[in-house]
Amino acid sequence: MDVYIITGGTRGIGAALATQLLQEGAAVHCIARSESELLRQTAQSAKGELTFHAYDLAQTEGIDSLMARIIAPLASVTSITLINNAGTLAPMKPLGAASPQDLQRSLQVNLIAPALLTNSFIRLTQAWPVLKRVVGISSGAGRKPYPGWGAYCTAKAGLDMLTRCASVEQANQPHPVHVISVAPGVVDTDMQQEIRAASQTDFPEVGRFVALKEQGELRTPADTAAQLLRLLHANAFESGEIADLRTKA
């Protein structure tokens, strides 16, 4: 069976990925702070298998044991994919105005947790002679600075570099893990609602994102997930690639 481990799998792109993968017959492990009754209902009528793991990724000290609990019991795996999707925009404030606690939580969820998850995934599956992938859900904000998004931009830039480093390290392994980073574009999720609710003082470019919504230029999570899965199934990404779905055919 194809196995997918998805962080933040109960909302937005993560939930759309989980839904479509369950319909395809995959085994889906969702890591999120709370369960989704809608996703559980979907799983009951789908071909795949769903397992929830209630966990707050800001609690980074328990991530390695969490991954061991998920991966150790697996058997007869055709492929296994970790999708580092969970993320937070908070704090949307200029550096100097954010609290140290909020900055720390942002970096823990957006960068440290994906690094630890990737580290554990590689260690636990390195000897497996099957298709193995780590997919980081990145952002154009990792390549362009936005005022008010210092923590978020920094974390996404770090995620992209983590992808490059892991790919270089895996290149000569007998059973390499393929590692990619994908920016999905502007998607109509709860995160976009947070952006539009921000003050111009905290996030000076808020008007641009309000206009994108008003002009109908946001992609749906379902369409975004479908494109990403189609490309993954077609092996359309090279390991180490920093991709953008808006320009990826």
C-alpha cells in the first residue's frame, strides 16, 4: 500500500490531499492538533485507510518518537511519502514588534518541526528498497521578503535549503529518499483569511491579498491538491527541486 504522512492534514491543502489520497486507496496518517470529523466520514466510504495522530508540532521534543510510532509498525509498503504541510503565519508583525514566544512558536512549527520530521523519516526508512519521498509545502515567501512576515519568510527559505541539503546527501545512498519543496501559489485557505484580516500596520501588503480574493484569483485547495498529486504520481519532480505549482505543467 502507498503510505502518506501529512502534517496539518485536517484543514486547507492538507485536508484536500488527505481526502483525494483516501479516495485513491492510500493509507493516510494525519498529524494535527485536532481530528476532523469530515475527514473521518470521508474515510469510511473511501478505499484508503485513515489514522489520526493528535500532536502539536510546536512541541518539537516529541517528534522523533511520534515518527517512530507511525513508521515502525508499517509493513508491505509500496511507497511512503512525508508531506510537511503544517504551517502558521503568526506572528504577522514587523520584527521588533513580535513577542519572543510567538517568534519561537512560528519557527518551531514552520521550520524546526519539518527538519525533525525529515530527519526521523530518513533515518527510519533509509534501508527500505521502495519509493520514498519528502515533500515540503513551501511558499513564494521563502524567495521574496514581505514586511510583517519575517518569521514565515525565514522559515520557508530554510525549508527550501533543507530540501537542497537533504537531496545532496541522499544522492549516493543505495535507497535514496527523494526530497522536494513545492510552493502551491495563493490558495483559498484559512491562512488567506488571516492575511486579509491583518492590519496594514502589521502587514503593509494586505490590500494586495484582499484584491486577489475579490478578483477570484485564489485557487481552491482541491485543485491545488489534485495538481500536486498528479505531478507526484507522474514522478515529475527531480530530487532537490524547488518547484512552483503555478509554473509546473
